[in-house]
Amino acid sequence: MIAYLECFVSESRHDDGVSSLSKALGLQGTVADFGGEAGRDFGGMKSFPPLAFIRPAGADDVARVVKEAARSSNLTVAARGNGHSINGQAMADRGLVLDMRSLGEHLRVVRAIDGTVYADVSGGALWEDVLKRCVSEHGMAPRSWTDYLSLTVGGTLSNAGVSGQAFRYGPQTSNVTELEVVTGKGEIFNCSEKENSELFFGALGGLGQFGIITKAKVLLQPAPDMVRWIRLVYTEFDDFTRDAELLVTRQDDGGDSFDYVEGFAFANSDNPADGRPSVPLDPQETFDPAHLPRTSGPILYCLELAHHYRNTDRPSSVDTGVNRLLGGLGFVEELKFQVDLTYVEFLLRVKRAEEHAKANGIWDAPHPWLNMFVSKSDIADFDRTVFKKILKDGIGGPMLVYPLRRSKWDTRTSVVLPESEIFYIVALLRSTPPYPKGPSAENLVAQNQEIIQYCTRKGFDFKLYLPHYRSQEDWKRHFGSDQWSRFVERKKCFDPMAILAPGQKIFSRVP
Ligand code: FAD
């Protein structure tokens, strides 16, 4: 078989070679020509062409490919979701890349005996398709989301999956009850908290290291009809964090809160991409800087909230409910922006930003993004140095910063977190035109390094989210000794030859 793959390399551009490979593997699905897609990602800074880009039709095909790779001395296999990684994590340099989207749109909504409702979905399904089908066919929706939904179920579950609902329900990894996984030995398992639990928790947040997720059971709840989407401006970081933390903990005392809580820092400038004009939600609304105190600094903050409601709710009761939740918050009263939209429109809000970025060439430019979790105890220092000094002119895109709660995450998964109960996600979603119109990607990567080094030097309690390291020493430090030992044990058990997800650069393929 491997001779066949080698032959495929030289003949890869011929349809014959492609279909023969598919036949030789006995796949239901297909093997694509190189394309180029499999050697690129959203980050746009790495490019590793694979040996073949394979479109599996189901878990059996995935297992067949992994088993074939295991027979060789050096082949690796990368599951590619929608390729929205930044640093080549879904690539396999001269290895086999699986196009997980080809697993199809399998979706079945099931009500368990205990009343729990979940969707049984393909690991390669896009969350936007899961949303549309769950809402339109069943009036239900997953509880926990990412901001942007053209990401696959398996891709986000391999990391965590975080958005403004995570303070209440935890990340997406806390909202699945069962997975179907193909391990690095080519075995297919169903796993859950009770069955093959080590594989279940290992795969969640496991950076693709222990298995390829081919199906997931995702918890659902009734979908609301409408959302009131609100933005509140703050000039002081202390006021912003006090209110954000209040909103993400209020439910503990039986209080009510918003259904979504996020926040971001933005430049106190008139730059449309990342300054004051980027804040209003409705084109009719404007941000009048005259409402800002004279003492305002170079960076301002915005709490972003959402309140769900039904079409049958009276407008006055929606207003009353929202005003009650806003009561006592210390934002600049004149700088409150809001819009009402359907639940699906709200969840697909970043799709509109994508269309805009595609139209002006920014979507396809390199994206040296940096995502981190920073403990509550260090976030004020982070703000003083990183937002107010290093990034005081903005980054051409959103600088998300909002609190999350450790107790909503399951520490049996592979995700690593800071120690404190409240920690902040910081996401520097740099969106600048390609060099030379914008800054060079190298300079932005260097700025990311400067930020990481500052956090390290100051001894901050922080972790990278969607991590990327070059050496195993760095990975060990990232996990910390206990979690690293567990990660290595899981690797030995489920992918002993280190065939899977080579683009993460954690383990080397065992010959
Ligand atoms: P890929 O990039 O294709 O793969 C990521 C990793 O997972 C690779 O190592 C790959 O081998 C592995 N993998 C993929 N599929 C599987 C599978 N089925 N089984 C096992 N391993 C698999 N993240 C958030 O948490 N919240 C956000 O709000 C958010 N917004 C984003 C917005 C944009 C515009 C972008 C580009 C990214 C965003 N992300 C966000 C990050 C995103 O969650 C990750 O990049 C995720 O990995 C992308 O999913 P994907 O399907 O494209 O995965």
C-alpha cells in the first residue's frame, strides 16, 4: 500500500493516480488532487503541502487511512476541519490530510429518557449548519458557541470553543455528552464520561492528539426567537472588569444575568476598524466622543451583552427586564448602543464581518492572532502594559477581553487553564491589510512574542489558548508537570506512533 502512496506523489496530478489511491485504500470517499487548500490555513503564515488530501465518507474511511499510515515508517495523518488554525495545526507535511467536512451533514436530534435533548452531529459539520438545522427543524440550539461559526465541531472541540455563553455553560467541551473517535491505532470507539472516559476527556481539548472526532452528541436547549444585543462603553478598566465579573457571577446568588457576556478593548481614535466607530451596532447610531471624560486614555473598553427573548414577549417587558439587568452598572450612560435581531442573525454576526473583510482583501491576508487566558489577579497589570502601552494604537481588529469561570470547565479534559476561578480570555484578532499596505506579519508575530515574554517575566498566571510552540520543552511548560504526564500517558495509549495531528508539533512520529 505504501508503495502506492509513493507512486501517488509522482503521479498526483493525474486523475488516474487519485482514483487508484482511493480504490487501493478501499475508501467510500475520495482522494483529491493536491488542491493547495490542505497546505494552507487562516493564519496564512505556514504552508506544508500534504502527500494527499483525502475526503473520507465516514469513520470507517478515517480508520482505514490511519491504519495504512501506521504501516509506513513515517506517514502522519491530520484531520482538517475548516482550516481556521493560525499556525499550521491542521497540516501534515508530506502526510495525509483528511477533509473532515466530507463526513457530511449528519444531524439527528434525540430526546433521552431523562429529558435531555442533544444533537448527534458529524465531527466535520460546520457549527453554522448545526445552528440553522437545529433551529429551523427542531426549535432547539446548542448552549455554548464560538463567536464565528464557520468552524467544525471536531475542530473547536479539539481546542475548547469559547464565546459569551461560556460563563454560564462552560466552553463547548463542557457541552458534549458522547463522542465517536478514531484513535491513532485506527480503532473506532464511542466514548463518554462513563464509557472509555480517558479517550473522551483526552480528545476534548486534546489538540487532535488522541483521536479523530467523527461524531459528537451536543447538548441542546430551546432556541429563543430574538436577541437584544447591547454594547456599553467604559473609560476605566477597573469599572469594566468589576461589572463584567459581576455579570458572570451574579447567577451564583440566584440572581439573573444576561445570556451572553463578552467585552473588548478598543482604540480611543476615529479609526473605523478598531476605534470608536467600530462600537455602534446600528448604522443609525454614532459614537459621540464628546461624551467621553477629558481624562480618557488611549484605550477604552466595551461590555458586550445579549438578552434572549421570545416573539410573544411584550416590548415593554423586554425593556424592563434589560433595564433591571443594567441597573447599577457603571458605563458611560450616553454611550450605550443596542439592536434587536433574530437569534440566528445574532449567532451569525461575524459572518457579516467576514464578507466585509473578504471584499477588502483582509480575510485572505496573514492573521498573526494571539489568544490567551490570563488570571484575574494579573489582568489589571496586563491592561496597563499590553493594552495601554504595547497596543495603544489598536491592532486593526478586535481585542477581546472578558471573564470566564474555571468551575464551568471540566479539568478532566486536556485543556489547560490558569489557576484562578476567574480568568480572562484575551484574543488579539489582528486584521490588517497585507504588507506593505499593512504591517508585516513578522513584526506582528514579534509583538505577540513581546506580550508573551512580558507575561512570563512578570510571573503571570496565564496560558495560551489555541497554543503554538516550537519545542517539546515549551509544551511541557505549557501543560505543567502533572498535566503533561497525563497528556503523555494518553498519547502512549491512543496514538503510540504519534501519527495524528503532526501540525501541532508536540510529538515526533515514531518510525
Ligand atoms: P482546524 O483548524 O481545521 O483544526 C484545528 C486542529 O484540530 C488541528 O490540529 C486539527 O488536526 C484538529 N482537528 C480538526 N478536526 C478534528 C477532528 N474532527 N477530530 C480531531 N481533531 C481535529 N475559537 C473559539 O474558541 N472561540 C471563537 O470565538 C473563535 N472564533 C474564531 C474566529 C475565526 C475567524 C477563526 C479563524 C478562528 C476562531 N476560533 C475561535 C478558533 C477556532 O476555534 C480554532 O481555530 C479551531 O481549531 C478551528 O476549527 P477548524 O474546524 O477550522 O479546525
